[in-house]
Amino acid sequence: MEKVKKKIGSFSFWNWVTASIIFRLILIYFPKNLNLSSRPEVSTPLTSFRRLAEGYWLKQSFMSPYAGSMYHGSPLLLSLLGPLTINRIEGQPNHLLYSLVSVIADVVSAMLIRATGQNLRLAYLRSLESLDLVKQIEVSGDIAALIYLCNPFTIVACVGLSTSPIENMAVILCLYGACSRLIPLAAFGWVIATHLSLYPAILIIPVIFLLGCGPDSPPRKLFLQRHQQKEVLNQSKLPPRFSWGPVIHFAFWAFLWSVYVLVLCGISLKQFGGLWEMFKSTYGFILTVEDLSPNIGVLWYFFAEVFEFFRNFFLIVFHVNILFMILPLAIRLRHRPCYLAFVYVAICSMLKSYPSVGDSALYLGLLGWFVNELADMQFSLFLFCGYVGVSLLSPVMHNLWIWRGTGNANFYFATAMVYACLQIVLVVEGVSAMLNHDRKLRNLITGKPQDAKS
Amino acid sequence: MAETKEKSLSDEKPKPRVRPIVRLGIFLISHSFHVSVVCCTAGVLALFLLPVLAKNTYISENALMPGSASPMLSNQHVSDGNRLVKDLTNPNSKSSETGIESHKIIAQYMLDLGAEVSFHKFHPQMNQFHPLHFFSSPDSGKIQENYSCSSYGINTVGIIRAPHGDGKEAIVLVTPYNALKSGFGEALSLGIAYSVFSLLTQVTWLAKDIIWLVADSQYGEYAAVAAWLREYQTPKFSSLSTPNAEMCPDVNNLFELKGHSISGSKFSNSFRRAGTMASALVLKVRDQNEQFEDTISIYAEASNGQMPNLDLINVVNYLAVHRQGLRVNVEKLWSLLNSSWLKSLGEIFESLAKVAKSLYPKWKFGIPATEYVEGTATLASSLYYQALGVPTGPHGAFRDYQVDAITLEISPKFSLDKVWRNDILLRGGRLIEGVIRSVNNLLEKFHQSFFLYLLTSPSKFVSVGVYMIAFAFLIAPLPMVAASLYVDANSSSNCSKGDSSTPSAITDTDEHSIAIRSWRWLNSAKLVFIVHLWGAIVSLLPYFISQIPDCSPTTSFMIWVLLSILSLLTLNSVLASPLACAKATQEKEWALVKSVTISSVFIGLGLMSVINFATAEIGALLMVPMCLLAQPLKLDVRAGTLRSFCRMICNLVLGHIAFPPAALFLLKGMLDGFGNANVGDFWMWVESLWAWNSATYLFIGMVQLPCWVLCISILFHTC
């Protein structure tokens, strides 16, 4: 994953982009051999391509696409991507067109990540300058884009015909729009991302911070201290205070876009039960964890075991878990909204009801934005080995359980738990590394010697 | 993994209060040398203790109730079986070139009993290169284009429908039979099967259908059974190959004749099925007899070291020993039986057990030395066949479809005159009857007993919980040593730079060094990644080499070696060039490389232990010492102490032994003598591995070979 970082010195960015696209295209030509689209790691009930095709087929034959509990995605995806499930080119792999769409989505996401990374880097340089700390910092945008493109998780999600490349693109679009202050775009990305997979709804907090006070910078307190030392209070060098104008602007656009999306959905589902049907079988399906088929998350096992009359209670507990973490993190990391977004995405992909490797691909890509700040992160080798080990072990355990019959569900669930633990370690270490970085900046300014914590 | 976590904590300056678990981790890491010596010794010792720790088998599934009913097979059925044997061995039946006559005889006999009969025609599949096959679900196989009429086989299948069953389950009885050159043993095995079959058409207790498959073994026993199973489990809806086979005149001839001679309505041209298979028995009778009593050998290893449920072996063992008075055998490594060092080891264990028993009478774990030697020989062969990943008989085909199956091979005592023949027919038939009756009682598929075990004798086994301890001891030092090397490499760079860096002087160079410090391992990870990529390429190369026509094994092997070296050089020059400039700045580069190598070996071994334990165990015995000891030879030469000299010798020896072809050469030499070892042997061995979808092939190509290359590169590191 992070391996890409060093290679940039010798190879240009575009070479790597081309190489990764070519690699995807090669893999697309062997769909039968890889059979990735039926792997539980890649296609969850929400992102599965086969379910999308089924939903489209149902809709074409004038039935509700949600009939039979097969399809649980958005009706807009059906209208946009549905025709691609049927169109075929003679002599080519069956789902070539759809695969090409995923490849394009991946590339667009990578470009957006790169542009956002450059924005962040400029902002970071500016704030360091105003703190009189001149540093040479890495080109984090390129690194993040390459991590996203060359990550095996992204490649697998793209070749495995899941819809997660498109969901990821919506999330990245939202962050890009917020960073470059394109408010309608940010609102559009946020509404679409929320519409497609619900969990990105909590990204509204980092987006508000982004729009209100601008991209990531050291804590505001530091600037004040710095200027107190110099005994000249230069307002122009301070980061701007929180301004409500763009936020209200954003709220207006978000409202507009959501009305638009809902109207479109309503039109396309007019004969099949309308919007209520959609809410029930998309968001309801996500929140009530109806499908207990194995995936790389931890919820399926738990809800397969839990007694029926405790089910509602634990559903609330599990979902509130995410909500509980929102506020403390928002307070602690409010000066770094993009990092806050990364942490939220990572937490969601850990606790969501149907996680897939596509979600991990997203937050690992976003991690690349912060290579400068996270240079001191601990356990990097441990995390890397853990990710490699789990992603190899999980298919083997699945094979042992399903095909060979010598293992059982516990074998597979064990890898899911290890995976969840790895993500927890990543988030905890990432946040503490970021706080340490802030602490180090403060020490540099106040002139205190570096204490043990830095 | 916990150790890795703690090692970074130890990286920091001491905090006032350290939690006990962290302190324990720091302690383990700082004493990693002693810990790894202790752990490795314990691992090897535990491996040799396994025969002592083996438990007696017991029948875990209550429903089986073996031997609770008295056998119903009578002399009447035996004489029926005898009749078939006579007809088959009659020289008149061998007149046809393709041996169709004998198939007709068998089919006629089955029809006379009232069974449903059908023929299954198949083309033997060529050996294909699909090393990843073990990983995917069984498919219907690729349809080959060029079938020739000259090469096809005919399986004869007879099915008895159970009077009390719902037709959802079945028990399979397989007798391999080569109509062209059948020995007397094969005819006798058919006789035994027939006598059981004739009994089963009459009994009322049958709850599962019985399928009797006479597998045409002229293209190998496994191929015939596998072809029938593939057709049974994954029907081809395209049916491209069936018309092809039926275009051959011989086959049509067969059907026409059948239609004329047999008026029975129960004969059908189409493929017949019964329910899902509960279990399968493959029955063979050996022609030669070197044993002094009637013995029955059990072969259980399927592909990739998968074993059938232990209960199946238990039932056979129980019935054979306690009801039919047969001696039960499992494979042994005969060369180990006479080894004196093993005997003395057994005596040491025996005397230790005596001492322990005198100290405390309730400690009873010793076994006699001879039993220990036999147990070890059996265990070694069990490990060997599991590690090879090649099935030991036609039963292996069943395991791919999750059906528990074993091969029973009966070796009769005396020459097969009339009386002895009847006796062996009776006893063999009663054994089969008893096993079928037990399996017939099953309510679900076998699940109670173990799937993961090693046999030390037919009635003793080592379960997964015990043998994993030996393996865990062996690989436990890996993460610890990796962590301590990582910490060392990091702290050494810290010491050199940490003191000089006053807080105000964090310039861009220092910032850069910090970035390097935390992510320095990326360079080593890149090297390890490249070597593993090379391993993948090397594993794929035989696919292309095997396409070259008329290539002797030796030439193929040479081409393989040449291409491998070439690809390593190319990869190194294309991808690894930045390494050379990075090396100058990093003084303990090799330590990081070693650390990442050890981590990757740990992942690889852990993964393999789940797929095929025996391979991982043998691989760990070779690779763990090599990884742990690897250190640049230059450093050892410079140090010049006795310890470094010893380490250097160990390194050089291990560096030679752990190279896969060298390891195979040694193994072959130990088993058959060094005289007839050949360079091409390795190629043939590897060919057999991938033809049987063995995961061992991937393990050698993608874990062991890269590890060896990395260790060698550490040895010759210029530091």
C-alpha cells in the first residue's frame, strides 16, 4: 500500500497511473478465472453487480426492483448502470462496459484525490510559513492518488464488478468540492454519497469545518501564541475564524440536491411503491442488518447468534457506536477537517453493516494525504504485515469453511475480527500520531525542548 | 503479533509506569536470541514427542454403532461372488480388444440382481497446469476439443434404491477394474463387491441408496473415478462432449448389443444418479502376498493433505480388528523402522516415563520403544503424504466434493485357492457390509470426529490441537526476532541523530530523516515484494515450458533455471535500482531486510499451516533456522570469534540444504540412495505436484524459494 511512496522518486506519476490502468484492463480480460465478483470480500448485498443486474431485470419486466429482497441499492444506479449489465460486445468479456466504467471511476477518484492533496499541501505550506517554520514537505497529493490506484483492494473492487468505486467517487467528490470551495459540487457529492450508502452522511461535520474555516492547519491557538511571542498581532496571518456564510450556502445546495435526487427516485419508482419502498429496502436494509451472509465485517456473525428479542437493542447499540465517536473526534480534530473525514470513513468501514474491501481502499487512499504529518506513526510495519496477512488468510479460511468443509464459520469470523482490530489500531495510532505532530509544532514554537511525548 | 506492538513502545524513552504485559513483551524482545533457541528446540522436541502424545481413537458419532448387528452375508452370497470371479477370469471373456465383454458381464450380473445399470463413458483428462485449482470450487472442467475414439474408458455403474430411503442420500462402493489386463486381485475385489451388492438388494434396513462403481482403470484409477464424479456432481448442460463420445462406433456397438441381449427395463443409456454421497469406499485386493496374515491397508490422504473424517477410519478399523480378525495397516516409512537413533530416542522416552511413573503413579504417558519407533514411522509417512498433497488413491477424487472416502486394500495371506478365496470373500464382504451398515445409520454427514489429524497407528491419532503446538513453538520466534531487529535498526539511527537534534534545529534534512525513520522499512519491503513477485513468475514459468514439445525433464529443468535467473536479473535491474543509492544512507539495511523477510515468512507459514499443515511443518523445519541465523558473512568474518564462526558454518550449510531442489535431492538420497538421483527428477516431481493441484507447489514457489533468495542476499550483503 504505502510502498508506492518511495517509488515516485524514480518513476513519474503518470507512468504509474498508466501501469495501474493497464493492469486493471489485463485483469478484466480474465473474469472467469478470477471469479472475483462472487467473493464475499468484494461484493456485499449492497455492492454486488449480480444483484444490480437482477434489479434491472425486474424493473425491465415491470416489477419492483426491490421484489424478492435481491437488490438494495439506489434506483438511480439502476437507470444509469442497469443498461450496462445487458449490453455486450461480441467477442469481449461479458461485462466489459461496466468494468470500463469502474476503471474510469477509479481514475477520476484518483485525480480528485491528487487535486485535493495539492490543495491541502498548499494550505499546509502557507500555515507553516505564517508560523515561520520552513519545511520541505512531500507531494502528498501524488502519493495519495497512487496509493489509491495501486492498492490491491481498489483493484480487486474495480475488477470484481462492485459498485464501490462509484460510491467512493461520490465521497471523494464531496471532499474535493469542500476543499476547493466549490460548494454546489460538495453538496452534490455529499447527497449522492449519502444516497448510495448512507454512512457518508456523517461527513457533513468535516465538510462544515472545511467550508467554515478552510482546510487542515495547525491549531489556531498556535498562531496566537506565535504572534504573542513576536508581540505583533498580524490579523492577516491568522487563519480565518469560523464563517457561517459558506455553511448556509452548502445547506441550501444540499437541500436542493436532495430534493432533486428524491424527485428522480420518486419518478423512477412511481409504480412500485414509491419512495417509502425505497427507504425501507435500502436504508432499512442497511440499518436492520437483514442479510446475514458472511462478509469481512463483524456484524453478520453477531446477529446470527443473538437472540431475537435482543436484536433491536443490539442494532441500536451497534449503530450508536458510530454516532458516539463523532462528537469527541470532531472536537479534538476540528482544526484538521480532512483528517477528521479520514477517521470517520475508517470508523464507518469498520462498523458498517456490509463492509467490503472497497471501503478500506477509500480510507487507505485518503491516508496518503497526511504522509507529512504521519511520518512518525508507530506500528507501520505491523499494520502493513497485518493487512497483507489478513487479506491472504481471509479467502483461505472462507475456502476451508465453504468448499472443503473442514473448517467452520468461526475460522472465517476470526479473520474478520483480526481485520477489525487492525483497523482500530490504524485509527488509534493515526489519531495519536496526528496529535503528537501538533504537539511537536507547539514545542517548536514555544521553544520547549522536545519531551518524551513527541 | 502482540510483540510487534510492544516493540515500538520500547522504542520510546522509558515511561514512569509500564504495564506488565508491555514489560513482558520488552523482555521477550530483548532476549530474543535465547527465546528463539528455546522455542525452536521445544518445537523440534514436541514433534518427536507426538507419537507419545497420540491418543487412542474412539467412535465419536453415536449413530454409527459399528458391529452391533450380526453380519448377514452368507455363503450363498459368497458363491454368487465366486461365480462372477470365475466368469471374469474365464479366458473367453477377454476376447474383445476393448474389454467390453467383461463390462457386459458385470452389467448383466447387476441387472440380474434388480439394480439399475448404466454405462458412463469418459475421456481421460490430460494433466493440466492449474496450480490455483485447489483454491477454487470444483468446476465441470474444460471441454477438450480433440477427443479421439481410441481413448475412452467405460465405467459401469449399478444403483440399488433403498426400500426405506427417500433417495436423497447414497453410499458409494468403488472397485477399480482394468478389463484389458486384469489381475486376479481385481477380479476378486469385484467378487467381494458383488457379494455385498447381492446381499444389499435383499436387506430391508437400507436407508441410503447404494452405488457400485466399477471404474475402468486402464487410464488410471483416479482418472476414472474423477471423471465419473465430475459428471455426477457438476453436470454439463452444454453436453458437447457426450455426442463426441457416442460418435465412436465401438461405444454404439456396446449399446446396441446391450439392447439386444438384455430385455431389462432397468438399463439406461443416460447418466444415472442417486442422492448426495454420505461416504465412499474404494476396495482393492492385492495380487502379491508378502504378509504373514490377512491384512488390510487403509489409504486416506486426499489432495492437499485433506483427510476423511476420523470416524470412517475408526469404523473400518474397529470392524476389521474386532469382528473379522484382519490386521489393519497404514502406510509407514519403512526406512525409519530400522534406524537406531530413533530406537534410542524411544528408549529415552520410555525410561523417562518410568521415572515419572515412579515419582507419581498416575503419570502414565510412556509407550514401549518399539511402539514408539513404529508410531514415528507411521507419523512420518502420514506427514510426508499429506505434505506432498497428492492423493494416495482414487478416494482422493471424492474429497474434492466433500465426500469422506478411503481406500481399503486387502492383502490375503495364502495363495488363492478355493477355500482361501471363499474365506477372503466372506471376511472382506462382511467388513464392507458392516461399514455400509454403520454409514447407513448416519443421520447427517460425518461431522462429529476430526478432519485434521495425523495417524500414528490405525488406532492412534494426533489431533490438530496437539500437533499445532509443535508448529507454534517452531514459528513463535519469528515475530519476536523480526520485532527486535526492527527496533535495533530503528534505535541505532535514533542514537546517531537523536542527540544532535536540538529542537530549534529541525531543518529540512532532519525532517527528512524522521520521515525515513518511521517508514524506512519500505525499502526493504520493496525488495521483499520484488523477490516474491519473482517467485510468482518462477511458479508460472513451467506452464510455458511444458508447452515446448519433446523436451526431456533435464532440458526443461535447465530452461527453467535459466529463465528464472534471467527474470531475477531483469526484475532487479528494472525495479530495484533505487535500492543501490538508498543503501549508502542506511547502515543497518540488512537488519531491516531480515526483519521484513522474517515477517513475510511468518505470514507464509501461517497461511500454509491452514491450507496444508504438513507442508508448513516441513517447510518450517527448513526455513525457520535459516531465517533466524542469516547474517552477513562479512560481519562474521570480521568478528572472528568462535560463535560467529559456528554461525557462518550453519548459515552456509543451511543455505545449501534449504534450496528446494537440493532439499528434494537429499530427501530422495536418504530414501532410495544417492546413486540414481538425477537433475531431471526435480522437474518430474514438480510436474506431478502441479498436475495434482498441490498447494505445496505454490508454497515452494512463492514462500520457500523467495525466502531462500532473500536469505542468500543477506548472507552476501556488503555492509
